[in-house]
Amino acid sequence: MKREEYISDEMVVKRVNEAVRIELEKKRAMDVPIIIYDGETQTIYQENSDGSRVEVGKRMRKGRYSERAAKKA
């Protein structure tokens, strides 16, 4: 592929966001629960199609894997 045939990073991000939006819409229409991660509270929720949220769990570890691996070495 030539460089002129590549799409820009902004276009990739737009396409990914749209694909996620469509998938979430599809799951809501099929009445399938959606798993959501809240970064502020670091909690994992299961959201049902009626909008209700149930807490599934909390984040187990803090920090990135590379940071944790560097501490061990």
C-alpha cells in the first residue's frame, strides 16, 4: 500500500467510535447487558437495557503492567 492510500488517525478514531456506538445500540435493542468500566471510581458495572446498573466488581490492581513489572525486576 502506498502512503497516499492510508487513512488518517482521526478517521480511524471516528470509525472505531462509530463501531462501538453501533454495537452498544445493537446490544440494547437485543436486551443484552453491557459491561461498563467507570474510570473515576474504578468500578465495573453491568448496565441493563432498562438503564439500571449493577456493580460487578472493582479494579484489582493499580498502575500499568509495565510499571508493576519494572518494580519486580
